[in-house]
Amino acid sequence: MKKSWHHKIFPLLLLIAFFFSFFYWVFNSVKTPDHIPNPPQISNNTPLEIISGNAIVIDGDTIEINKRRIRLIGIDSPETKQKCLDKNYSEYLCGEAATVFLKKLIGNKNVDCDSEGKDIYQRDLGNCKMEGININYEMVKNGMAIIYNLKDANGELKNLEAQAQNKKLGVWQGAFEEPRQYRKKNKYKHH
């Protein structure tokens, strides 16, 4: 018995449908965003240079070495005039507390920062250390800063933030507004 033309074309149609489905899946799984916003922090994680010297503390997440502003990468500290609630739910200047903490932490010690690029305000983005202590991590560990972008943070930084939160250190002792929300509401001008 001879096969009808339906039996010859059906496998070919199945094969064509498979290829169309496959290409549709491939091209739709690799989407490009409609727009790419300018993030406040841009980094390629490869140190461009090391900036060393005595640091002047500007605020809880910004220092200056040799007249170069360095934003401590990966963290976000309350703004200088920002208020938080302490463990008794009384207002206090948490931004000022973070600045004072950073000043005491650094003191007159030499600081080395790996510059990992610039932010949109042309500040160097730095991972800074002194005497073997990672300053960025120390600020989070003591609740004086939070992780800037959780999805970009490594496990160690996430653990330090969780410990600070559990121990109710710094901003975690009561209640606070995320610094980026505070800046947005107050149209905060950057340094």
C-alpha cells in the first residue's frame, strides 16, 4: 500500500515546527533591556589603581585621600543629616554617628583603596583597607552602613550585615530609612 502525501509531509512539518520553537526560545530567552539606567555605582571589579595616604572622612561612606573623593564601594551609609530611631525609638542623627564611627576607625592611619572605577559623580569607587582591616566591611559589620545592592554583594558582606541586624547594632537597633530612599525624598545633593 502506498503512503499518502499526508504521511510524507507530517514528519517534515514536525521538524519545521521544532526548529521554529527552538529559535523562538533562543531569541526570546536572551532579551536586552529597553533602557539601561545610569546606576549610582559603576564598577568593573578590577582595580584600576591603588590610592594610598591619610584619609579625611567626608561622611559614613565617603573619604578623601590626596584630594580624591572615594566612595566606599558596595555599602550605603545614612546621610549626614539623616535621623534614625534608636532602641527606645527616640530620634538620633544616625548619619552623624556613622561619620564619627568612621573617623574613629580610621584615626590617623594610612589607608589603601583599590579604585574600581568611578561613579556618576566622578568619585572613585574604592574597596579600602587599613592595617589589614576592610573598612567597607567594618562599617556594615557595626551597623553603620548597609549593603548598597544586595544582589551584587558577596556572601561575607551579607553575613556581616545579618550579624549586625541580629545583634541590633547601629542602624539596626531601632528603625531607619534606607539612605537611597532618604536621598530620593530629600533631593539630596551629593558631594
